[in-house]
Amino acid sequence: MLDRNVKLAIPCPKCEQKIEETIARLETNPTLTCPACNATITIQAEKLRQGFQEVEQSLAKLKKKTVINLKLKL
């Protein structure tokens, strides 16, 4: 499972300032305010969750393949 405390750097669409925020916060409160230009940025929380679910599924498949490959080499 992905660590929800990892910070993502999200660029402001107005001034391109990077805003760092944790995955957990973005999932629960997807609205950010840019500290440089005060633009309001709304992250599409459902798409974020879907993306992370896909990443987790891919990591699980990779882990399974790695274990199988290791067993075959032994």
C-alpha cells in the first residue's frame, strides 16, 4: 500500500509555483491555495484515488511477478 503521508509537488496552473501536499490531505480536502499568487486549485479527488488504486494494483502485480521469478531462479 502506498504511504499516504508522501508529499506530492503540485504546480499552480497560474504561476507554476510548486505546492507540496500529502496524498492523505488531498484525498480528504482536495482544495489548495497557492502561497505565491493565492489561486485556488481544486484537485479531482476521485481521479486521484483511482490513479493511486491503479498504482497499487500495478505494484501488487510486480511484487507477485518478482516473487515468482525469484522462486524460478532458485
